[in-house]
Amino acid sequence: MARHKLLFVVPPQQYGYGYINDFFWQEGLLYLASFLLKRFGAQIEVTICDGNHRSMTECRDVIAAQPWDLVGFHCIDHTRDATFELLDLAAQTGARRIVFGGAGAIFGAEQYLRRGQSLGPDVLVGACTDAGERTLEALLTDVPLDEVPNFVYLGTQDGRTRVRRTRKAAGRPGPDEYLDELPFEVYTEIFDYLRLQLARADYPYQSLTYSGLSHEGCPHRVWRDGDLVKSCSFCAIPARKLAYRPPGEMWERISRLDTLCQDRLGTGFRSIKDWGDSLTPRLLRDLVATRPPRYAEMRYSGYLSVADMTPKMLEALQGMNCWSVYMGVDGTSDSGLEFLEKGYSVPTLWDRLRYLRDHHDFRVEVGVILGVEGETRSSLERSVAAVQRVADLFQDRVIVVQGNMLVPMPGSLVFGSLARRARSDGLADPLTLDVQGRIGQWLDQFTQVTFQDCAEAQAAIERISPRRHSYSMPRPA
């Protein structure tokens, strides 16, 4: 019998953002499982419950199925309420340790720790502040809490409860400390999602589509003395620099999962959707150079920022058999582009979009940010008109156009601005607000529009779009 039984939970999302989102962001959990299974062998069992592909009821059933030694929650803002509900159930079921991870825990650990106080002194509640492998290894070998690396927890000192942070352990374990192949058997939701792709006649991508990350981080972020001083204002991805994964690594993962798909579904992958949001020509050339011959005809979809839309980039995408791109148009006015620090003007935006239309036959997805600093009702109307212009420009090549409200995420420059303004005006700490409340507070303080104004613009954009979300699937009841 295993000494340790671990459950990793990705809670369902709320606030209207809860469409099923492929499986790229659960790769980190697979790497954690790979490390722990290699480290502890038969002493450990690892289970992953993905709320992107499970209803809240199903998530509760998994948590309540047995007492878990440790339950880990992948935290982002849009899952916070679900996380709070599920952690109560985990404690009631007998979990001895509850650990939070992900961007929500890295940048906003205190909100999760304070909520965890209600579970009582018998449950250890903490958060990973960096790579979680060493943190979990230490917790499972009963290392004293103040020696657990990359960990933040509530400790008692002089009769007072304080947030305690431990030392940071740089880097991840070496390649030989992971299993040779990722343990896909602990993450069965992957195959449920792929079955949905095959069953949906209106799925807008090529079935089956592998979703993953060819790289991490962004070359446009600048850090100084541990603080983020330059990035897209709304970005809160914690990677401090662009990190190229070995290009062969992605092909190895595809090959492994492709074999399992052939066995379980009777067919293999036909397409790749690369969620890395900072593609470069060099990276794409490296992927082509290491591509196994059997995948020479596999199609590709990738992120394409207007800022990076150069002839070299488009030619490199063509070399990867690219057939669709997700374009971050973001701002559609000079003031919006300046706020988002995109480095180009409105005339350049339209010049590059026309060049893409005329020289490449890629299908397009388009994302536009609503609620930037200084937003007015007139500027929202212009954004809707700009989206219509994009749709007219690409016509039947449009997969989807989306209006996305700017969310002040912990760790982003926007959040820092909001937090400083809230403190000076005596308003609620943004960390105590849910996503809708935080957006509303931002709009009240930094724009001339309301949440309802942005929601109406978002709805108008959805009416332009051929479909609401390009990769949405029916969520279980």
C-alpha cells in the first residue's frame, strides 16, 4: 500500500470564463507527478482531477472518495471561489496537508492562507512560491517547515499568527530525476477531451489536436531587483525570462501521447496548438529541424502578436505547416496601445493585418482588450467597430473574435496600480475582491466606463464572431 496519496485539483472556473481549455496548463502537474513517482516509487499514488473537464459535483466526489495525505490546488483568480469550497471538503475528508500552487498562489498567497485558517490547527496549509518539486519532496519527508524550500505558510510567533516565507531553491530538478515518460495515466481527462473533439462536428480545429507549450516566459518582460518593471500591463505570468524548452521535448511528448491515442481512440494527432505566447522565428525553425519525419504533414496553430508580425515570423510559421493563428490585437487605439506598451501605432496595426491577409492563408482568432486605462464609451464603440473591420478584412478565415475585459491579476503592473490607488482612497484591498469586483474597482478608478458598459461591448463583439469560443466544449452539468 502506498504511504502517500496525493491529489492535484484544477478547480472549475467561474465568472463566465469557464470554457473547457484544452490541457496545456496541466503539463506542470504531470511534471510534478513524474518527479514524485520517480522519487518515491511504490510509496506514492498521484491522482489529477481537472475541473476544466469535470463538473463541480464530480470534483467533490473525487475529493471525498478517500482521505488524502496531501491535496494540491492549482490557483488562478477565476477558480478562487471553487478552491475555497473544495478545500473545506478536503479537510473534512481527512486531508492532512493542503498546498496551493499556480500564479494565484505565487502572487496572492496570503488570501489563500488566511482562508485556510478556518480549517483548524490539525491541517497544514501552505503555498508553493516557485517550482513545486522540491517543496512537495520536503513536505512528504517531514522536513521542518522553516526548511521547506519555496514555501509560504502561517506560523505562530509570540502568540500571533504571521505569514512565514522560506528560502528559495533555484531551478528545477535535473532531467534524470523525472520518469523517462510523462505519466499520462494519472491524467485521464486528456482522453475525455480528445473524445469530445472527435464527437463534435463543429470543432473548429483539426481533430485530434495536441495542445502544449513550446516555450515559457516572454522576452518583453523586464525584472529589476526582483520586481517586474516592464511588461504588457495586464500580464502576470511568473516566468522571469523567455525559456526555450529543448525543441525535441515537445515532439517526444506528442509521440508518447500519440501512441496512447492510437491505442485508446483508434486515431492519432493531426494538429498542434502551441500555447506559448512568445513565438520567435528561431524557435519555429528549431521545431522544424527536430520534427520527426512521420509528423512532416502535421498542421500547426500558434500565438501571433501584432508586435511580432514580421515577414520572417510569418515565413517561419508557414514552415511549421501553420494553418491558424491566435492574434493578440489587444488595443485598437493609440492610447490603448500606449497603455499596453505594444510598441506600434494604429496605422501599423492595420498595415500588418492587411499584409497577413494578402500574403498568407492562415485562419485567425482575434483577442481585443476592453477596459484599458482611460477607456470611455466612445472608445468602446470604436473597439467594437475595429473588431467588425477585422472580421470584414478576413471574412470566412475568422475562427473567432473575442472581447476580453482587462483583469487586474496579482503580479501585474495593472494590479499594482490598482492596489496603490485603493490604499490611498481607503478602498477594499483588491486581493479581497472576486474577479468581477476587482474589474469593477479598476474601471471605477481608472476609466470612465462601468462593468456593464464593458459587458455590453463584449456582447456586441460576440455577435460579430462566428462562434463564442474557438475551443469551447459543453461543460458537464
